[in-house]
Amino acid sequence: MSGFITIERKLWDHPLFKPEPMTEREAWMWMIAQAAWSGTRHRVGNELVEVPRGSFMATLREMQSVFMWKSDKRVRNFLKMLETEGMIGRTTVGSRNAPKTHVTICKYEEYQTRGRTKDAPETHHGRTKDAVKKQDNNKQEEEPYGSLSEPSPANDLSHAVSRYNAAASAAGWPQVQKLTPQRSKQLRARLRDCDGLEGWEVALRKAFDSDFLCGRTSKAWSGFGFDWMTKQTNFTKLMEGNYDNRTGQTKTDDRDHALADEILAAARAR
């Protein structure tokens, strides 16, 4: 059997399929789906690195987590095998303490374009417009803007939860124990609102620095948590500064800011 099929990226986050270790074939499919459709940039430490079409950036631990394999050694061996067979190219980017692997899918253009008709891009665009129109007709509170960007990959959701839990551990917030379909939907919408994981970190930092949300004020409040943060109205207020400390009232110091940076950096490196 030969030929090509189209698979949506959101397959990896479909609620019907339970999380379980991937086969090497599934891991390879995930890598193709993870590759950038158009050139973009990825933050590595304090630097923005160009990520051309057909490639992606990830740490070995991130891939190990997504593949649900027992060790990053298996990931390294898998990548080495793919490289030996001419299926990928790879380079290491970033500092020695927090390196990331830049993976390039060698036949990405072939996987994406072979067998398509010349009007395929327009057809895809038409399907997207129809989907957006349908979404508008069934508009709900969670997606009020009338246009949707590409859904966040499943590993983006897991990384967002991991970074939330890291901050929650230090701040005393309830930690996420289960990412339900409803929670996934809300988190995906918030990641779209803030342009991905970097914006999510900004939100976590704002929450961590807020004396009110962390219960450091005389009017202690214990209602903050993942579900509160991912609710659209609350998230908007948080990002707009409604919960920022007021001048002369802050109780945070440089150590708190340094701790927030250290927590998020450690979560990012996982």
C-alpha cells in the first residue's frame, strides 16, 4: 500500500484515546505533525532561534514525556536511528545546562505536498473558513473572537500544566491532578489568548507576584487555582493587571522574583 493521507495535529489530544506509550511509528508520526508548517522562532534561554518550515525544537525530556517512554536514552537512540536512515537531521541548541534539539524532517515537503492538487491550499482554506463560520454560529463564552488559530499541540498542554504545577507548589495553590477534556478546552483557549507557552509563563509570573492571589495580604483569599486561572474573564483581568500589587502595598522582594524565575526555568527544562 502506498500514497498519502492527511492527519490533523489535534489527533494527539483527542479525548477518545487514552494516554499510553507510543510505538516508534507513532513517535515518528508525532514528529512530522510537530514540525512547523511555516517558518517560526523558538525561545531557547534568552535567545530566539529561527525554526524553518519542516523542523521543530524540543528537549529530550519533552519528547520522552510525550512518547511516554521510560528513559531519554531510548529517545536518543531513536533519533540516532532516524538520522542514520536519513529521515531527520538534528543539531543541539542552547546552553549546556538546558540544551534543546533542533529536529529537521528531511522529506517534509514530500509528506506535505505529494499527491495534492493545485487547488489544495484553497480547499483547505475553504474548510477552515467553514469551520470558523460554524463555530461563530455556535459561539460560547470560551471562544468569543470569531477566528481560531491552530489548536495547541498536546505537549503544549502538558507543558503548560507542568509549569502551573511547579508554580503552584511554591505558591501554595492547588495542583492539577487530572487534565479533563473540559480543562483541556479551557487551557487551549487561554494559550491562544496569550500566544502560547511564553505568554502562559507571563500569566503565571503575574499570579505568583500578586500578593492577593498568593494570600500575602490582610484580606487573604484562597480561591485561586487552575480552573479559576483558565476561566476567560479571570485570565483577562489577570493579564490586564487587575491583580498586580499596588504601589506601596507590595510584600514581594527580589528573592520572590528570583524564586519565580527559578521555578519556571526548572519546569521549562523538563
